[in-house]
Amino acid sequence: MKSLFRVLLLTLISFNVYAQDLDSLSFSKAKWKKTSVAKKTKLFTYQFADSSLFTANQYVSFVEIKNHKKAPGFFIGFDKKELIKTAVFAQKYQAKAAVNGTFFDIKNGGSVDFIKVNDTIINQNREEKNNIRALHQRAAVVINNHLLNIKKWDGSDTWENTLTDQNVMLSGPLLILNNEKEKLDSVPFNKLRHPRTAIGIKPDGTVLMLTVDGRQQNSAGMSLFELTKIMKWLGCSSAINLDGGGSTTLWVSGYGENGVVNFPSDNKKWDHEGERKVANVIFIKAKP
């Protein structure tokens, strides 16, 4: 009986390793469509069809911004109360590209996570039940002199208010930090597939602003465990999850009819019209 159990266990492990190898192979073989966005900045898009990635169809798009003095700089766009589409935010700020930001109050507007812009605090964290810090308040995108980085919560109650960075957007969960995968809780938000938005940083400082579509036949969406894998496969040494679901939007100046690259899911159609209004964005444009 023990021998049979060992055989079954080894078979299961071998199958999982084989499946992971197939996924990484499928990802590595993707022939990305590449479009120039700005100096040292490109857009990459690819449709994984025939259930070829994580046994599902997936549509992945990202903007890659090189760590170069000629590349655009990073900024946080926001409104304290009003909810605005990512595309509208981007046009307002004359951006080259933008993704939706962190989590917000869909009924009353405003970020539910700490936001600081140009050394001015815009929003404080809204406390969760039992005063437990939310999973999306345990890491941050920080921007100094238009350069982007990712930081991890230090466990203190006042962490975000003591950060000296010029611009801060709390979000999460954190996926990878300094080449180490973060431990993710097995909660439904992490395990289930949804549209996702993420920021990743490569060892050389190159930044990826990425979206994965979901809730569609053409793109199932990803769990955070799957999202972590593709961020690693893309070469990121650090990565953070932003708000996803119906909020997930990647916008690029001059792209298509309305600039929306991905297929936002709020209208339940496979088109570029289903944007959800959000409270904040991360965008790039020429440095001042």
C-alpha cells in the first residue's frame, strides 16, 4: 500500500512539473507583437490561444520602459473623490501610457489605500475589519525623481506615513521582492482567476506595466500564483499586484481608436470599451 502511495505521489509531482514546463515553454515561445510607444519604451501584446497557458486562453499586454535618461518618467494621477476612466486620466495628464492604480471605494470614490503625490498626502488607508491591515496595504509603488521602485511593509502601523519618498501608492499583494517570491495566502482573491494589473521591475531597472485580461472566453484571467510566474518569466526581480478585475486597463497614446490596449471586462464584451472608472493611475510621460 505504501509503495502504491509513493508511485501515485511521484506521478502527481511529475505531472505538475511537466505542466509547469509546458506553461513556461508556451510563454517563452510567444511571438509578441511590439509597438513603439516613446523613446526606450515599447508595447508588447500576445494572445495565448488553444488553452496554451495555464490550460486556458490568455491575453497579456505590457509596456516596457527602459531605465534610461531618454525614457519617459513615472507619475501618479488621482482624484480624491471622483472616479474617472484610466483613458481620461491619461489624456488629462498628456501621458504616453497608463495603467489603473490601486484599490478604491467604488460607491463613494477615493482610494482606500494610502496615496502621496509630490510630498502631499492625498489619501490615508481605510481600515479593514478588526483593524487588520488589508493585503493591498502591505506594499507600495514609490516614485522619486520620476524613477519607480517597490517597497514592502515593515510591519508597523505608521509605515506609510514615515516613508520619505516623494510619491507613494500602497497596493498589493507583493508578488516578488529582490528575486524572492513572496508567500501568498490561499485566500480566494489570490487563488481565483481574475483580470490583473501589475508592475514589475527587472534587475537593470527596466519597468513593466502589465495587464492580463479575464472573465472572457478569449482570456480567463490569472490567479496571483500564475501572475507571479509570468512576471518571473518576463525577468522581473520585483513585482506587485495592483487593483484588477473590472478596473484592469492599459492605455497607450495613439493606440487603436481610444488608446485602450487590453479588453476591459466591465461591459462583458471582447472589445476596448468596457473600462471601469477608477480613483488613480500610474502613468508615464516625458520627464520635465
